[in-house]
Amino acid sequence: MKAHLKQLIFKPINYYVLGVLMVAACYALFMLHGIFSMPQLLTWLIGTSAMLLVWQYGIKMPYLGMISMERLVQFHLLLTLPISETLVITTTASLIMPFINKSYRMNSYHIATIRALNNLSMNTIMLLSTYWVLSHWLTLPLLTLDFWAVFVITIAAIMMQIINIVMIYIYFSFDRKKVSKLFTPAYLFADFIYVPAGVLSALLWHGDHMVFSLFSSFMVVLLISFYGFNHKSNNEDMTIPKAGTEYPASFLEVDQVTAAIKARCDQLFDVQALCLLELNAAGLPKRYLLKDERFSKDEFEEILEQTHSKEHVNLGRLFIQGKTIDYMTALFKDHSGVFARLLLVRTNHNAFLISDLNLLRLFVQRYRPGLSYALTFSALSEYKNNLEQKVKERTLQLEQVNQEKSELVNKLKLISNSDALTQLYNRRYFNALVKHHKTKPPQQLTLAIIDIDHFKNINDNFGHEKGDQVIQHVAKIMRSWADKNVTLIRYGGEEFAILVKNQPRDATVVSLSKLLVAVRSYDWQQLDLTNTLTISIGMAHYPDSTLDELFDHADSAMYQAKTNGRNQLKSFHG
């Protein structure tokens, strides 16, 4: 306990933050000497709220914080208010933000305090430097815009971004974090696109206040909408998918998942050894040694034995054969118990901190579903391969064994082509069927993409178990509606697909309209839902669309149905 407390107090990052805070304070005293003023209370509240809003709905980045519309608010303040009032507003927001955003502070109020003071210093230095450029070559507040003003603002924005990136890099270097891989072009330049909006906001502020109010409202709606779209995209495009989603083949391969875990650990943790143990009741643990730079086999066995822990996450220090070993361990759990253990090891006398432990806890939560599915699929595949080999060897001798093989293979095919939640066909089967139709095209083929409206609200308000029940009932309605020409697929999440073979477009439109009504008129109160559930349908028809275009056209029509208010059917017309 004393060692952790000492480590917490005497961290290099603490000295850096105190130092940069003193630099920022001296810089502010020099720049604000004789010109300090406080903002009006309403201006203070609105400005602080605006900064917190753009930060809260930013795009979250590991360690770095987020990409946000902060340049819009900052340049509006710089071009409309005295610099002292701008600093008071941004300082207030900088101090508040880490304490109200759990993921940003990584479940630690110590980290929140350090980040709050660092943000205060960084914003002070950035804004004072930017103000010096703007005030030196422009007349503030800005009332008109010409080419010279655009040039000066561009230089100021570039300088602000350079200061921002350099100070972030220095901060995390002192915190001994590897962030170079996170400095992508998207992160380095994304803030620039909001500078023109900040300039426009400042010009409108000095013009018609009604127009400024409309502009502000539009930006707030745009911000929240962008956050919602990005949040959905991130959920759909994660390198390791979440529980309850359809899994591409690559996510069912242990090598692919462990490679993703190793890459992420290399990005977030500076470790010299990394080991993943698959734990099962069938026998000895299966080891995946992802990284080992410093240890012999015997040394590593001793480390594994001495770091065993029943805690969900744990850290500590060992002394083995003259080496100082700092480690963290984490357990991966699912409904059946602990199925894997992760060990991270350092030998560079750089001890793991509580902040690293908090990040590891989030890391385990992030990768648990994908690892569980991959290990389960690997065990099933191994079982399947062994069983098929055994059946092959005894085929000529035992007719009964041959029959068991056939039944098991058929069962595995059914499982691989069926969705576990709804018993409809899954995406794997859908892809194979579409490929078959491309090889042997039918006379007519209709594809309909169906999405449950406002499904995220159901999960958020009633829980994922209720969401699963809703998906099951929609599948039940679809089975009652379908005839022999219809193939039903659960495409993923709350999305379904329907293939209708050799039926005219108009007849299919009528049939799908009946499905729309059937879902809307279903007794959803039996699931204790407060509102009627609806779906949106987009369809495309071959040969009006080519088979290669069919999915994109149906998907486009479905999003048109969403955009037009949901609860409707849209047919693609090229």
C-alpha cells in the first residue's frame, strides 16, 4: 500500500503537470497584465456549457481523450470576447470535464485531477498564443472577413494545433504511454474543419442574433447527430464485435483474435512479455505466448505460477533470479466461469499503476466477447475434426458410427447456417445463397432489407434481454407471414433480410406491405413495451437491378425509409 502511495505521489507526470501549470500561470500573468476582466455570469455559463457539450459528444480516442468541435467554441470566444474572459470560460470547462466523464478519467479521480490541471495549462498556453497572433495582425473583436483575416486565422489555427499535439505527446511521454500509433492524420487534422464554423459563429454573433441562434441550434443538432452516427458506426465496425452480433469468419479464428489483443496491448501497454492462457476443465491450460523478449522457459513458468490470482484484475511486483518483474493479470469470464487469463509483464523497472489497472479492466470488457466466441468455436472445430477422423477410420467396420457421423455433420451444418436467437437462416447462409443465385440466376429475385425502428431505445430502456425477445417475436411474425417462395434471414443485430424468388415486383410490394402491417398491429404489450413497434423495409428487384447491385439498392431503399420517418416500405427505382 505504501509502495503504491509513494508511486502515486512521485510519478514524473505529476511533476510535469505542476511545472506546465506554473509556466501557464506565468504566461497568463504576463499576457493579461492590466487587461483582466471577468465574463458576465450568463456568458460564463453558456460558454462553459458549450465547451462541455462539444467535449462530451466528441469521438473518444484511447488515452488521448477525443476529437471534438472545441475549435468552433474556442475561435468564437477568441474573436468575440476579451482574452481574459475566454480563459476563464475554458478554464472552468477544463476543470469540470474530467470529473463528469467516466471513460476520460478511466475510473480514477486522481487521473481526473491530473488531466484537469493539464487541460487547464494546455488550453491556457494554446489560447494565449493564438490570441497573440490574432490580436497582433487583426482588429478584435472580428466584425468583417477578408483574405488577410482568413490567412491570419489559418496561421493561428495551425499554431494552436501544433501546440496541442506537442503538449499531448509530452504529457503521455512523461506518463510512459505509447501514443505515437494513435497520432493518425484523422486525429492530427480533424480539429481544423471546425475553425471556419467558429469564425462564422463569431461574425453572426455581431450581426443578427436570430440568425446566430438558428446557427447555434443547427450546430448542436449536428453535433448530437454526428455523435450518434459515429457511435453506431463504431459499434458496427469494431475490430472485435460485441455479444449478440453476427460474427464474420475471421472473428471465429483464435489466431485472428489473439493477434488483435497483442496489437492493442502493444498500443496501450509497454510490456516485454504477454501471455494468454485458455482455461478449461478438460485438461491443462492451453497457452498462447503472444510476446516474450526477456525470459527463458523456466523463468516464465515461475512467473505464471507466482502471478496466479483469483481477482478479476491484479498487479504486483516479483523478484525472480535477480530480475525485477512488474506484472498485471486479468481474468476473462463468461456465463460458464473463467475461460482465459491474460498476463502482462514488464522488466524495465516501470511499475504498473492503478490507471493501467483501470484501463486493463476496460480492455478485458472490450475483448471478452470475441475471445469467448473464438475459443468456443476453436473447441467445436477441433471436436468436429476429431470426430470426422474417427468416423472415417471406422466407416467400413461400424455402420452405426457412420450414421452418427452423418447426423452430427448435418447438425453442425444446421448450426452454422442458423441464427441461435431466432432459428432463421444467418448471414453465412445468406451469402452462400446469393452466390448460388449469381451462378444460376432465377427469372426474378427480390431482396428486402428490414430494420427494427428505434431498437437501440429498447435496449437502453428495457435491457438487452428484452431486445432479444423483441427480435424473436419479429422473427415469429415473419415466419407466420412467409410462404414457400420466401427465405428468411437474420442478417445481424436488429436487421433481417428476405429473398423472394420468381415473384413479380408488384406482388412482392403487396406482400411486404402486409408484413409491415402485421408487425405494427402485433400485440407488443405482452412484452411490456410502452410503444407500438414498427419496422422499416427497403427492397430491390432483379432484373431491374443487377444481382451485384441488389443488396446495395435494397439497403439504400431501407435507409430512405428510415430517413422518411420509418414504419414504411421503400422500393428502389434506379
